[in-house]
Amino acid sequence: MTIAVYPGSFDPITNGHIDIATRAAQLFDKLIIGIYDMPDKRILFSVEERVNLVRRAVTQIPNIEVTSFSTLTVDFAKEVGAKVLVRGLRMVTDFEREFEMSLMNKKLYPELELVCLMTGLQYQFLSSSLLKEVAGLGGDIRNLVPEFVASALKEKLGNE
Ligand code: ADP
């Protein structure tokens, strides 16, 4: 059985993340979405809130599990028995960051292979940080996140 992990901040989950998770779940027997539980002042949603939103977003896909972790990604992957690390690529800057991290990860856990999936064309510009900025200024985010994520953002940002 091939287990893959898809780690990230997911603050909050977007349709871009959901697209990558859906496609990765078709490639591997089990996909574990791992949500970083680390102090970061730019994070808007608590780890519990992020886990709940991600769980809701992928509830229809039976071979996806969602959990949080507060260790190195490679240690999390080892702990759950994953041999594959999934990441999404949007642009050249993503590639450079992933390339650098993957070389370090190879040193730490040589058996772990990185699989990068290219973003869907419609999600190329979509990031959680840009989404929060647009939502914070009252912009329309309806086609970028599930309905319940849009509501959670409105509530959090106080612009209901
Ligand atoms: P991180 O802080 O690790 O970048 P994110 O939640 O921002 O956490 O992203 C998690 C993963 O999902 C990363 O591999 C990122 O490149 C990917 N990702 C984020 N948004 C998109 C998108 N719109 N299309 C494809 N991949 C995406």
C-alpha cells in the first residue's frame, strides 16, 4: 500500500488545494493531509479550525485522512509510513522552494520521494495569503473556496 502525505498550512483550504488533494488521492492508496501546527503570526485560523475545514472539504473522498502535526515534515511522513510527499506547483518560485526543500528532505529521509502536481490553470494565481487579503477587503471569493470556507473567512475577518 502506498501512502502519501500532503503537508501545508491550509490557512484556509482553497479550491487549489482541493484540486491537488483530489488528484493525488487517485494516484495513491491513501493520502494523509498534514496541517502544520506551529506558531506563526500570519496564521489566521487555529489548527483545529483548519483541520475541520479541510475535513469538510474532502469528506467525499474515502482514501483521504486529515491530521495536524508539529514535527519536521519528514518525521511526520516516517511516523505515518508514507513513502511519498505531495506538493502543488503554481509557478517558478514554488518550484525553487520545493527543489531546495526536497534536497534537504532527501538528506533527512532518503526513501521519501517528492511528487509535485501542477496546478489547474484556474488556480494558478490562488494562494491562501492572497485569498485572505482579498476577503479582508470584502472582495468576492466565491469561486475560489467552498461556501463554508467563505463563511468561515467572513466570520473571522468580521466583514459579514
Ligand atoms: P505551505 O505553507 O507549505 O506553502 P500552503 O497551505 O500554502 O502551505 O500550501 C500547501 C501546498 O499546496 C503547497 O505545496 C502549495 O504549493 C500547494 N498549493 C497551494 N495553493 C495551490 C494552488 N492554487 N494550486 C496548486 N497547489 C497549491
